[in-house]
Amino acid sequence: MYRYDEFDATMVAERNAQFRGQIARRLSGELTEEQFKPLRLMNGLYLQLHAYMLRVAIPYGTLSSRQMRRLAYVARKYDKGYGHFTTRQNIQYNWPALVDVPDIFDDLAQDELHAIQTSGNCIRNVTADQYAGAAADEVEDPRPYAEMIRQWSTLHPEFSWLPRKFKIAVTGAENDRSAIRVHDIGLRLHKNDEGDFGFEVIVGGGMGRTPFIGHTIREFLPREYLLSYLEAILRVYNLQGRRDNLYKARIKILVNAKGAEEFRDLVEAEWRAIKKSEIDLPVEERARIKAYFAPPEFEDLHDESVALNERLASSSEFARWRRTNCANHKIPGYAIANISLKPIGGIPGDASDAQMDAIADLAEKYSFDEIRVSHEQNLVLPHVKKDDLFAVWTALVKHELATPNIGLASDIIACPGLDYCKLANTRSIPIAQKISERFADFDDQESLGELKIKISGCINACGHHHVGHIGILGVDKRGEEFYQITLGGSGAEDAALGEIVGRGLSADNVVDAVAKLIEHYRQARQDKERFLDTYRRLGADNFKEALNDAA
Amino acid sequence: MTLLKYSSGQFFPSIAEGQVEVALHEWRENPQVHADATALVISNDENLADLVCDISGFDTVVLEYPSFLDGRAFSQARILRERLHYSGEIRARGDVLRDQIAFMVRCGINGFEFADGAASATEAVAEFTNAYQAGVDEAAPIWRQRHRRARAA
């Protein structure tokens, strides 16, 4: 994992001192709320429905045990004993007091944590594959590049007052777990025919009220030019992105208005003119950063674990968790263990301070001190010996963290919705809870296979409904909460935007409708076909009819 | 409104001399008519990428911040310095927030029409010892400092 040197530590300390001063200027009236707002947002501080909300950065979703304990401590000391892990791999606290915020930041900084650029019209905290450095399908570890982007984008003098927020995601694997095609910039590390590593650069994806799948503007960018190429994209966007209309200010609107080719030409022309030696890191600095992400000292193990096999044979519950929540590791004898933050009937992404502490202990003991956050609002122990999986599972069960549902019907993404958010039209969490309860049966969920249900409480799409196999969008109709279903979306390598089916439904009816759609899939499915594949094979009309027939 | 000029970490109050201003598009259309102009005013929707004319004769280039949220002039300033090698004064006009002055300096702006005094601006640019990125100012980015330090060790 990356560790701060004195430069990084000084940067965060000075940022905290600056924000302490800005809060004081706000409280004294020197700053108006209008002037203070962008400053507090760039420090992760929102004013929500009931209170301030603080979003703490977890750069590329990577945490040490120490850092997780610090997050638990903040939840305990300054909040109501829990935190909410988000779709951008960060954590949000829902109840901090403004007066405590500078102290929270000083506490966080003790373990190299901060809230820099978790909001605001700037380059946001970068996200990456949660299985980075562990995944069997990985070409190269994306974390060193994510860290380079973190440093480059932190307090960027030119790009801190962009037309709108800017999100970058990086993966180095074949299977896209980072939704790179629905980001402002998505980066996919791959190897070309000559055996060189570089990035596919995807620009202009996004969700919100005008969703787009991103366009590839470069198939292969040699990795040493990453930062200068990003700089070229950001400069074109900063100068030409729309500032007259908040809803048309994201880069996706610019890219799609100009067309991907013209946009690419602008970027390439800018990139040719840019002084790369002042932006791209020299080989020594890249090597320095990369060294922090060297693989941990894996043991030389057989891939088959006798201990694991015995436990699998004796506990069907453990065997189920092993099937649903573990993924293949690139090193023989190891596995990636997912920790579901989606208990049946629970709030997606929430974890208590005690759970965070327990996970920190497990990571320390069994996963080389590493924890990851996924954009699907779960946690990951990336490097667990297969021999240890049973011990990990036993501890997770004790802390109600062993729900066997990763990628299944009850592993739902939901935005905070009207329970917390001032932009929301409807509640999201209760819908997630009801669907989760409806599909509580784990045999049933497992037999249905991969099914991504995503719920947003308004058109801003924080719950990623556009890319849900089943998406649910909350809309306000004359003061009543209604929910619109979309089908066939995907945020993965087969990225697609869902299509709207049927009319808006009430909170009760939308859960029934989801059940009907799933039942239709169950009848129509061929072999082990996923919901998404059945939908793609049969088409929207087929599913629409099913929804109407049964009504 | 005070006019501040920046040099080597310090801001100095300055007297706005009677400069003759001309907007970029007017000057481009008819440079002879505006031969006495000393300051070029570039609105923030001007594309400097295709600016082929020589602007080195102007004492000052004025960039506009119609709202402190509008950050286009940061990019324009860098292009003026790094690509067009303009070495005169680049002045920020409009809604200039204390908390943006350090960014402005790093992008090559060295004149400010600013409501607060020089002391406040000098304090603001001193808030950060280092920066991760190379700027137009003389400060070395953190990566270069790391590299120098490693070589010296």
C-alpha cells in the first residue's frame, strides 16, 4: 500500500489548516455561504436534509487495518456509531457537527486519511478495481497509476474550478469491476500485440439525467504518458465544457455534442502541444510509487487446500458463502473474500464501528493488512489463504457480515435517497430493503445467478439505476413517490444503458413488479443464462408484455 | 478594489496606471486603430489555441473571472505563459476569491484586481509549502523534489 512521505503528510496537514481557517471565516461572516459552499464541498462536506454529511476519501478503495480502525473511531466519536460505504469507494458520515469537522480531519490525518476532493467541481477521488493486485484476470495492477492520478489531481492549480465534477476510474483487468464506461474518464490497462502496456482511454460516459456510455478516444496510450494525456483532456473540458447550464456541464455532454472523433482530435492536438516533461512522471518516480504496491509475501502453496475442502464438506452454509462471496486469486492457494454489506433487509453499504473494527482485525490477521471497498458498496479481503477462509467466515458470521449474496438479487446498490439526501425525490433504502426481504431465500438467489438491481431516488442516478440489470428510478409525481423500472443495463465490460419498461409504480407495486420480472426470467431462461442475457436474447417487448400480462 | 502585483511570494499594492484597454476580438479585427492600447482584454470564451498574432507588445493581458466558479481563465493563463510565452503582466479581473489566489499564481497570473489587501493575499499563497504539479511559477513539483533529494542522498 502507498504510504505518505513528508511531502504527502505536509500537504494534508496544510489542507486541514486551510479548511479550519475557511470554517472560521464562514462562522465570522467573512465568507458568505455561497463562497463557502465550493470550499467545503472540495473538503467533502455537504449540507444535507437533516445535518452536514462528511464524505471521507478512500483513494482507489484501498484501506489498511489501521485506517479502517480510524474510520470506526470517527463513527464512534463524532457520529452515531456507523458509516456508509459509497459507490465511489468512499465512506460517508451522516451526522457530524460543523464545529467538529476540523478535529475530525486532524484525527483522520493521523492515519493518512482525508476528505480532499470527495465533492465539488473538481477531479474527484479516483476509483479502481477492488480486486487490484489480487485478481486472476488482471493484466497489470492499476493502483500505482491511481496513486499517480491522486497526486496529480490533488489541488490541481488549473482544474479545481471545472464546469462540473469529474470522475476517473482505472482497471487493469479483463472483467470490468469499476464501471469504467460510465465515468468521465475510464482507463483500462492492457497489453498490446508488441507486449507493451498502455491504457485504453474512454471519455464521456456517465449516468445522471443524460446517461451515456463512454467513447474510446485512444485504444493504446503508453502508460508513461498517462498524466499528460489526462491533462490534455481536462484542459479541453475546462475551456470548452458548458458553464451556462448545470445539467449540461459534464464532459459527456461536450463529447457527445462534438462527436467522439472531433473531441479526440481536440485532445490529441492539445496533447501534442503540451510540455509532457513537466507533467509526466520520470521513471524514478513511477518506480518509487510502484514499489509501494509490490505483492505481499505470499506463501508458496498448493492451490488445493485440504483444510478448506474438509470444511466445505462439513458446512453447507460455509460452502455457500465460499461459492457466492469468494473470487479467484492470481496466486495458488489464495482467494479473494468479499464481505457483504447487504444483510437481508439492511441498509446497503452501512457498517457499524464494531463491524469496521472486526474487519480491521481480520485483515490484519488474514489478508496482509489490506481491505478494499467495492463500488457495489461491499468490502473485500483481497489476499486470504484458502486454509484460512473458514476462520474468516466464522468471524464474519459472528459480526453479521457473512451474507452470501455477492452479485445476487439482494446485493443491491441504493443511493441514500430521501432518508438523507436533499436532492432526492423518493426514498431508496426502503425499496432495497423490501426487495432484499422478498428474495431472502439464499437457495433461490443462488439459483437465479448474477442479478444486479440498482436503485436511485432521483434522476441524478447515484444508485446507478441506468446500469442495473434491473434499475429502479424514484420520481416525484404531484408529491407522491413513484418508481420507474429500467431493464438491461450493465456497468461491466458489456456496458449498456437500461431501457424504461412500463409506467411509474408505487413503492409496494414496484417490488411486486420486480418479482414478476424475475419470475418471467426464471421461466424463460435457458440453461444457466443470466437475467441480463435472457433479457438481451428476448428483448424489451417480451419483458414488457410479461409485466403487463401479470398485472 | 486594490490592484495587487505578485512577485516571488509577495503581493504589493500597485497604482492602476491609465492603461488603454482593447478587447482581443477588436484588436484582431483592426490592430492599427488600437495601436496605442497597452492592455489586451481576453474574455474567457476566447480560444487561444488558434491565436497566431504576436501579443508580446502589450504590457498587460487581462483575464476575466465573471464568477469565482468559472475556472476557464486558469487554463488561458497557462496557455499564455507556457505556449505563447507571454512574459508581461497577466491580470485577474472579476470575482477573485482569496482561496483561489494560490492557484492563479501557479497558473502564471501576477496581477489581481482584488477586494482584500496584500497581506491577506500573501497569507493565502503561503498556505501550501509544495505542490504535486509543475506550475508556471518557479516552485518545483513534489516529484521533482523527491527525485533531487534521492539523488543527493
